[in-house]
Amino acid sequence: MSEHQNIIISSEESLSIQKAVSRLKEAVDLFDYKSALSDDLDENLLVTFFQPVQPLEMTGWLCRQAVYPKLFWMNREKDFSIAGVGVADSIVLNEPGDNEACFRQFGISVADKNPGARYFGGFNFNNQENQNPIWEKFSSFSFVLPLIQLTFEHNTFSLSCHLWIESGVKPEAKISEITEMLDRIISDTDCSTLKLPELLDLSYNPDERSWIEQCQKALETFNSGGMDKIMLARQTVLEFIGSFSPLLFLLQYPYPQNAVYRFYFEPEEHHAFFSFSPERLYRRDSDLLLTEALAGTFSKETINGGDIQASEALLNSEKDIREHKFVKDMIYQELLKICSDIDMEKEVQVLQLNRLAHLYTSFAAKLKPEFQNDSAVLKLLHPTPAVGGVPKREAMKHIMNLEPFSRGWYAGPVGWISRDAAEFSVAIRSALVNGRFAYLYSGAGLVKGSNPYSEWEEVDQKIGDILAITRQEV
């Protein structure tokens, strides 16, 4: 099947959102789709209408829109972010099965898409889990090419819309859809009057006693020699007096300078998943692969200290160094299967966040020709030992047996993909909002000698940023 892409720039001048919407509507109305489409009946066409805009607060703009789905992505370096609404095209799978089959189907679907299109979305952590009803709005994987997209890239803001015409689809209907959507765009970004409703209740799943028992069962697997590491998670349930816009959590994030990925996906109103993750799963540019080991955590609040003290504590912690080594060594061994050159940092680094610090080792590798596709990389790297365990398959089984909830998209790969490039973070430090309930997820890595009581404190610390938004104490 043939396909091509047109990029139509309405004006080089940076305009206000209101004027940019008008320019885009004019460009869409003037577009001659008959000339753009050839006589080839099997041809797909992607047209991007593009207009530079003046700087604005992207999450505020997204919050004011009344169109779904809504999505947001910002990379850890903060030099690329998008806010999108509506669906120009999507890649979706909603059926049970193992992760390998899920990633394989994803790869097949991506190969059929236009190479210039970026799709944003995420995956289940474990597609073999029986998902709780609270995850019913979220598919095994769901990726969207937004109909309307606000982008910050190369130090420039832009507003764009995507016209995706598949063979057999009437172009007039697609063009009308974009025009109608542009008419619904709200230019205002002021969300200062929006507040989270009153919090009625906070509970834990499992509670502390059950958590201790759960951890002790995991520790027994280390003594028997079956496991080296496992990450167990906790669900913290917040019940509010009424439903609310989940985007308030992004708008009110208390540490904007933190080196974290921001991901947000709201398929329907009041149903959203979001993550403030410090962990990259991988970045791929053609055959260049960047990934990392992130394991070992220290809370600066426990010593009332700063970066230097946190680094010293982590680098001198036998338990954290051992946990990090499990993760680092396993990633290296996995990369050997698909990469011809691997450059691993020799010295363990410390990634500093506002309240926490993590041990960190980065990898740069060159993919072998037969593995230069994202389904192969996803199959290999997910789940990382930091969110699964060592060995991988056994850890996944133990997690399903021990945790009293399904993880859904928590700790799964979230991010964006095009045919020749992709970037995914690991969706930790995350939450699911379902109506007036918010489900916060955090986990702790267990190795031989771990203290379940200390791990309970660690999972508290890891959701501290999100809980701070509700102005509540753990």
C-alpha cells in the first residue's frame, strides 16, 4: 500500500491561538485533496496543517478543551512536549494475551502507518492479567495520532491538525471533522478557578499488615533460590466528594523542575491515567538505542539533607547497590541479544529529584539490522527488572499471585512512536482517575535482606509528589 505526507504551513509568523485556529481553518478549506490524491485506490494520505503560535501554558490549554481523548507528553529534558485532542488515527488492541503477542501486533500496526506520523499512548503492564473494572476505559494498548495538536519542539510552539485519509474513506467527511473540531477549540488557558474537591477518604490496597505478609512471601522465594529481585506495588485509593478534571494533577504538580517524564491520557471525561516518571524505558532513533538502569532509592526527607548527602547515602548502601546491580546486569545481558555495540557507563550515577534520589546507569547501543523495530525492543526491555524482577518471567507470575489488584497501565511503557523513532518511559509514580476516585500506584524493589517495614515507607515516599497536590499527609 502506498502513502505520502504533505505538510502545509499556514504562515511563518507566530500567532495567537485564536488567530492560528482561523489560519488553519482557511488552509483546510483551501486544501485541494483531489490533486493530493493520486489515481491509486490503495493510497493513504496524511496532511499536516501547521501554524507557529506564541508561547502559552500547554496544560492550561488542554484543560480548557472539551474534546476527548486528551493527551499530554513531555520528555525528561523538557525540550519536547505535546498536548493533543481528538483522534485523526489510532492503533488499538483490546484483547487478552501475552505481552509478546501484544508487542508483535503493535509492530505490525505501526509498519502500516505513515512514517512521518507520531502516535502517543501506552500499554498494559501485563496483558495476561485480569483487569479490574476501573481499567475498562484503557485497552491492552492504545495510541493516538491527535486530530488537533499543540507542540513545543526546537524552542518553538505550534498548533497543527492532522488529516488522515485512508483508502475507501470519503475525504469530505474527514475535512469536515477537522473544521468542526477547530470551531470547538478554546483559546483561553486560565484554569485558576479549578480546584480539587474535598478528599473524603484515603485507604491502602494492600493495607500495611497485608503488605508485610506479601513481602515476606516474596522474601521466601529468595531463600529458596528461585528469585533474585521482585518489585511489589501498592495501590493508594483517594475518594473525593465529587468528580473533577484529572488534569488538575498536572496543572498543580509541585516540582516542575524535576527531571521526570510527564504523560497523560484521558480517553473519556473524568477517566485518565497519568505518570510523573523519572525512568526512561528507551529512546530509539533508527538503529541508535538509549536505555538505562534506574534502581535504588533514597529519600532526602529522612535525613533532612540535600543532593550530596543523598548521593553519599545511596552509593554506600549495600542493599541499594545490590538491587541496582541486578537491574543493570540484566539489561546489559538482554541488550547483547539485539545490539552489536553497547556502551555502558562504568560508574553508577545518581539521578537527583526534589525529594528523592535514585541510582542510575545509562546505556547507548546500536541495534542489529534485524532488530531495528520497536516490537523487538519492547519485547526485550519490558518489564525492566526495576518494575518486574529477576528472573523476568517468574517475577511476572509472582506479581500476579501476590498483588491484590491488576496493574493496568501502571509500570507499563508509555510514550510515542513513529516508524523510525520512538521514546517510552516506564509509567511509575502514576495514578488512575476514575470519576471521583483516584488510584495512586507506587512500588518497592525487594532483594534478599529487604525490610518490609522500610519498603512500606518507600512506597509512601514515591507518591509524595502526587499526594502533595491534594494537600494531604500520608
